[in-house]
Amino acid sequence: MKKGRTLGISTLADTLTRGAEQISTTVSGAFFEPVIRIGVTGLARAGKTVFITSLVANLLERGRMPGLVAAHEGRIAAAFLQPQPDDTVPRFDFESHLAALTAPTPHWPDSTRAISELRLSLRVRPAGLLAGLTGPRTVHIDIVDYPGEWLLDLPLMDKSYTEWSAETLDALQRRDIAASYLAEAGEVDAGGPWEEPQIKALADTFTTYLNAARQRGLSGIAPGRFLLPGEMAGSPALTFAPLAKPGSAGRRSLWREMERRFDAYKSQVVAPFFRDHFSRIDRQIVLVDALEAIHAGPPAVADLQETMAEILSAFRPGRNAFLSRIFLGRRVEKILFAATKADHLHHTQHTRLTAFMEALTSEARARADFQGAETASISLASLRATVEETREHDGETLGCVRGTLLNADGSAGKQAAFYPGALPDSPASLIAAARQGHEAWLDQDYQIMKFAPAPLALKPGMGPPHIRLDRAAQFLIGDRL
């Protein structure tokens, strides 16, 4: 009893301390130097590192940012990088990533595999009636970069091992790439005793499936840390797998041990990240390679839609005790879902790509209660790697894109013009085919190519070329400038 009381007092004290810190930060930020914390995450090679690099470069040199109202009006007097406020979080390596994109032979920068942070500060002159009354103020933009796989872990906090296992096994039954794991899991006695090699073998085979699912373009690949284990590789908290629940399971059974490790994953891996970082985010952008999902076919689109619903549920603090504790009254104010790589399509198809993103999230948005949170969808290219051209084919004019193809080893290949196929005017046909369980598109074959970054010759005052990056910035920070 004393132990429970001590734990309760400690938890309460920790909660009150964090609450006081957040109130202090909010008050000081509102009256002196406002801080906007933007969470940036992406699903399945969506270009998160390039997005942050190009966004920062274009805020430092704002010649290509007319869609950001404060920049268009000339009210941003200066922009400069500063040390990030969290001393224990690695800094986003902006300079190295920009050097990769602007080198004589440019190449895509390495993806970040852990959380990182960068602070960009803007000196902004006020607008309207305040323009003649006050001078410029400093607005700090803290960009928090984290893997999308980590975001997919948040819904696990609201699930038991029994629920997660049942849902995961149901999904695996519909995927041929899960055959090996299903066969291995079907041979074990979940109600019997366990040995470490047995659990490790199951976890390894399950992780192999998760990697194969990601390679196929599927998005629902939780637990995310199985793919990015870092220093926790091989730990019990990252060594478990879904099993069918047995009729009975004793204290020392395989089922109970898997359940214990699943709970440890939630409490020791997932919860600290969301408590220490995610709960402090004001604005969020989720980058999605929607074209890759469309290219992969209806099963990938169905999986992406389900993943979008899971992500949206993650931004609903208050729906369970855990989320209520970590948010402490705060909630994400704006969420932007961005379909990346819009430069892989002719501009005449960009509205269709945006409509597809809106359709993916519309049902989940309608069900969710965001209590004032604003959501939007956009199609963009963080760094434009292609140019547009038209070609005649069988009496039809096709809108194509031309760029340098990316070889399998990451090197630049030959120049090529490419027509990916026409997205439908309404995304309803794509969503319907996905929901109906079709294995392939009935009326179209959507293609996708991978392009290397184009050589850049940036003039003074100009950031890297992009598509609608300025509009994304306006949505995320424009109202605070």
C-alpha cells in the first residue's frame, strides 16, 4: 500500500511539474518571444528530410515563398538558425543535408532514423494597426523531426495485447508476404511454457514481415521501433509478436510473456517519446507518398486509408487516460496532410492528387472530434526535381515530366520523359476499389519513377525550387507571423 501511495504522489508531482513548466513556457512565449513547435513526420519514404531542409532554406532565403503572406509583404526582416532548446535531442543536420542537395553532383540526403530538432528564428514586423506602434518581434520555430513509424505506435497505447494480436493477425491473413510468420506462429503453443530462442525466432520472422510490408508500400507497420530499433535492438521490449489467444494461459506461459513485453514496449518505449516530445507539438505535418501507394495498387491504398484513420485518432487527446495525462490540456492546433513528390506529375493533375489526400482522411475526420483543431490536405514537392513537357501519343496530348532517373544504387542515371497515367477526376473510384479488396486497378495502370535531384544554381535570396512549400508554411505558421 505504501508503495502504491508513493508512486501516486511521485506521478502527481511529476504531472504538476510538467504542467507548471508548460504554463510558464506558454505565458513567456505569448508575451515575449512566441515559440511554434512543428512536428514533421512522414510515412514510407515520403521525403521528410528533404522537406525540412528545403523549408528551412526557403525561410532563410525567401524569394520563392510568395504564398507565405508575411514573406510576400516583406515583413520578415531576418531569419537565422539558433541552438535548439532541448540539449538532449540531436540537432537536425541542416547544413549537411543542404550540401547534399546543392553539390555539383547532387544526391538525396540520408533519411533520419531518430528524433532531431532545429530552431529557426524570424524577426517579423507586425501588420495592420500594430505596424506603427511596435517594432519587430522574434518568433521561434522549433522543428521536431521524428520517424513516421513512431507516430503509428501511438494508437497502441489504447490497445491490450489481446486486441493488438487479433487485429494484426487478421491483417496478416490477407497478405501473402505474411505466410512465413503465420506458419511459424501456428505451430507454437501459446498456452505452454516459453524459451528465449523461441520468442526471438518469432520476433525476427515478424520483423521480416514488417520490412517486407514497408517495401511493398504498405503503411500500417506498427510496432514502428521494430524497423528502427537503434540501441534497443534485441531488448525484450522489442522482442515480441502477435499470437492467437489460447483457451487458457498460466503465469509462465508464452502468451503471458508476450503480453508482458508488449506492455513494456508501450510503457518504456512509446510513452516516453509522446510524453516528452509529441505532447509539446503545436502544429503537425504528415508527409505521405500517396503516388507510391497508388502505384502499389488497391491493397496499399486500403492500408494507407486505415493508417490515416489511426494517425488522426492519435491527435485526439482525452479519448483515453494515457492521452489525457501526456497532453495536460494542450492539443495540436493544426494538422496538414501533404502528398509529396507532386513534381512526378504534370501540374494539371495536382488538384487530383490533393483530392485523393482529402478523400483518404475525410471519413476519419468526420468521425473524429478535434475540438477546434484545423486539418487540411495539400500536394507539394519539397524540392522540384523535374520539368514539365507535353507529348503527342496516339492522337492524344499527354502531360509529362522530365528528369534524371535514379539508379538502384542511388546514383544519377539518364534523362527521361515520363507519363505516369492520369489520376481520376474523382478519387472515389480509387477508394472504392481499395475498399472492395481488388488486387489491381481495373481501368488504369499507374506508374512511378524515381528521380535524382537536379543540379541547382541558386541566386542570392532564392531558396531551392519547390511546389507549394510556401502554402504549406502559410498553413503551419502564417497566422502566428
